[in-house]
Amino acid sequence: MSFKAVLRGCGAFLPEQVLTNDDLSKRVDTSDEWIRERTGICERHIAAEGELTSDLAVNASKAALEQAGLTPADIDLIVLATTTPDLTFPSTAAIVQ
């Protein structure tokens, strides 16, 4: 038996709140220059209070489906990898489903 996987669309979603290096330097002993020189990072998006990984994934998934011209019913499998799951169990992919 053979299986075929196809990537037809790609979506992304960023939370509205932005934390700059200057903002971060007010919380911890660091600076914009120090962070940028070592990581290349200038700013990062921060999830709002109550906004979960699954919320971000659902929004990104909707964008991918729209780009691909598909509906949720067309999807056979969701693979979601994260180091920040909503819960330990069930998986965030199951929540997105």
C-alpha cells in the first residue's frame, strides 16, 4: 500500500501584541543591541491573555485552507508540532481538529 502526501497551502498567523527588544530590556538586564547581535531578533509577537496555541493554529489553518482552495472536510490528517501546547493531553492537533 502506498500513500501520497501533498502540501497545497501554507498559512501563518501572528498575535497582535508585539514585544520589542527595548520593551524586553525594561524587564530584564539586556539591550536591543545585545539581543540583535546574538540572535538577529528585533521583536516578537506575544499571545494575548487567554489566546492559546490552538487559537493561533486555527487561524493559520484557515489561511492555508483558503490559499489551497480547500475546506476542513478535505483534510485527512493534522500534524501540529509545538513546544507550547494548550494542555498535556489531548494534543493541540486534536483540539484544532
